[in-house]
Amino acid sequence: MDRTGFAPVASRMRNGHSATELPAHAKAFILDFLKISKMADRLIFLGSGGSRVVVATQVVATGGFIIQLGHHQIWIDPGPGALVRAKECKVRASDTDIIFCSHHHIDHSNDINAVIDAMTIGGIRQKGVLISTKTTIEGADDNGPILLNFYKKSLKETYPLAPGDSVKIGDLTFIATPTDHDCDAIGLRLETPYGAIGFTSDTAYSPKLAEALKGCTILIADVLRPGNEKWKTHMNSANVAELFKEAKPRIGIITAFGMKLLKANPAWEARDIQKESNVTVYAAREGLKIDLKTLMVS
Ligand SMILES: [Zn+2]
């Protein structure tokens, strides 16, 4: 032994062990640790804001959210500032291989080209797919496309979907859900080995929305206004309570807050929705994480 208490490598080798060989229990610990790291399937919010005033002021971020699952990193609705928020939340943008963009409004689509640039090393390495609407990918009715031609070529595939369409990638199935918004928009029901993750996108409430998102494990709902304050193309807190009551997710998350909802306090709105729907509800915030295996929220 030297003065540090560690046996020198040479003496360990004399005892019949090579310098790189580890005792069985240490090997098992490291293998277990690597397994745990690989199994850290989770959802991370890079923003909780929506609407024009919140985008312009960035009082809360508009980066969308990330699902890390198996070997996939899925980026949902990368709005303005998405790359900056990813860095703040220690998410490597270059690991992304699937982008889902619900519609072409700027708070949902602004940074799709920037994310593709990051994941394809400036367009050099062809990689990944974009799942979105026809307007976002190809342009329609004087709107879009949002996806630049250069970055379209650097993706492996693009999938323009309408409600009811689906795309299967490995053991994941992306199903486009219906919306009542003021443009070509889709929500998402993502079927995973942990159950379904639902995302309403911007939409008014309708029974068909609740039907499409019924039984999701996690249901993420965009909510613009607090209480029962009406806005015809978006949900308020009362609408989300109705949705959660009908769809019965194990966990409900509210996000994409407008300024009035932020002033009312998202945590209190979540509490009211929980009381009304009898579903556990959290308000999204930058850095909020959900472990997909255990549903632990941190
Ligand atoms: Zn919108």
C-alpha cells in the first residue's frame, strides 16, 4: 500500500489481477448504472408559454418539450428560443432525430430549421424526420412552408399528416389528433411502451378531442386563458378540466400559457383543474421533468 491507501498497480498485478480487471461487484454496479442511464426515459419541458405577447416578451420560454425515449429524442413544437432553452435544460439539440410540429404558428414552429441544423451538423449529415402538417412542410393557402428547402433535403423523411393519419417509427406510433384551431393544425397521440402520451396542441374543446386522447398515461393540454374566460380557438382552464374528466389521463399537464393565465398563476389554475377533474395536474415550467417509467415529476 502507498500512503494514499491504494495498492499500486504492479502489486495488484502480482496478485493475479490485470490493471483493468474489476471485481465482479464493481462490474455489476457499473453495468447497472449504465442500464439506469440508458433507461432514463423522460419528458422535459423547455417552455410553458404561448400566444403573441408571451412570445414577444419571453416572460416564460417557448421552446416546446422533449421526449427522450429509447434511442430517440423527440422535440415537440420548437418555438422561438428553443436552442437556448435546450442548452439551459442540458438537452443536446444534436441528439434529436424526430421533430413533431403541431402547426405553423410561430410559437410552435419558429425554430424547426434551427433544430434540424443542429441535428444534421448544418445540413451535412442526413438525419431524422419531421412530422407536421401539410402547411408547415409544403405550404398551402398562402401560408408556409416553414421548413426551408435546404433542411428538407437534410432530413431522411417528412410526414405531412392530417387528423387520423399515423406514422410508425420502431415501437413508437405517432397518431395525428383533431383540432379546432384557426389554421391547419394537428395534435398528437404518441403510443409508446409506457402507454400513450397525448398533446392537444392549440385547439378549442370538443368531444372528439376527448375521444382521440382517451386513456393517455400523460396528457399535455395547451391552455390560453384562466377560469372560464372564453377564446374561440383555444381552451381555458374550465375546458381543460372537462377534457381531463373525459379522457382520464394518469397525469395531466397544462402548458402554452397566455399572459392572462400567467397573471392568474398557472399553479393555481392546475389546482382548480385537478379539483374539478379528479386527475393529478401539474403546470409546466422550464426544466420540469417526468420520468416515463415511474411518472415521478421533478
Ligand atoms: Zn396556434
